[in-house]
Amino acid sequence: MSSSGIKTGVSAWFQKEIVLTAPSRGFHLITDEVYKQVPEIRSFTVGTATLFVKHTSASLSLNENCDPDVRTDMEGAFNRIVPESWNREFFRHTMEGDDDMPAHIKSTLIGASIQVPLTNGKFNLGTWQGIYLCEHRNVGGWGNGHNRRIVVTLTGLTS
């Protein structure tokens, strides 16, 4: 670090596509799995990680990582916001099942990407924060159990 407090080092970027086993429907904590599949995170002293899910019926979120009830409550809340019972009555895109169009809406509301600061080789998350893959289909996506692909892009300084 320079005397002005500005970090110095080698500017770098890295990108990798990871595959997560098709989860069941719900909100799944994936922080540890991202560390496992992207060990290059440890090389960054300061920077940003961008995670992007390459699907239209899943999303990514930051949320509480301690109490599993949060996951259940989030799933329940989104099912009340966009109920599957609306599928045949209000939606035209219905050929892939009752959970499909509601899944697209939930994905749009939550978002396909997140950014997390990197500090000393780790995600700089709050004490109770974790990275979640939010699966909005009953079978992990169209086609019964597709894996979810996530692009992880790291930018910043390496030591």
C-alpha cells in the first residue's frame, strides 16, 4: 500500500463459468461452493466479484446465511407475490408448466447478477450475509434437472 492509502499491486481479471448441481426449488446458499469452484478468489487482495446466472428461471441474491428459516420465508413470500395459480388465467407463456412464467417473473424481480467486494482473498460480506442461488422451478429448470451455470468474473489487484 502506498503512503496515500491507495492499494498497489498487479491489476488483474479472471473469468470462469461454474456449474452447480441442479438444486431443488428454493433458495440455496452457495457461498462455500463458489469458493470451492473458484479458488482464484484467494489471489485478489482487493477487487470485485461479479456473479451472473445464465438462466431465465433462476436468480442470485445476497441474504442472511445463518437461519434456514430465511430460505423458507423467502420462497413463501415470492410464491405469494407471483402465485402459480395465475399461470393459466393471466399469462400467455404457459407451455412449459405452471411454474415457468412465474419463475421468469421471480428471476426478473431478484436479478441475474450480484457484485461482491473482494478483500484479502475473500468475499467481503457482512457477518450474516451469504450468496444464494434462487431456483424458481420445481425441477431445476426446463428439461427436468438442468444444471445451473454461473459466470464468475473477478477484477482487482493481486499480490
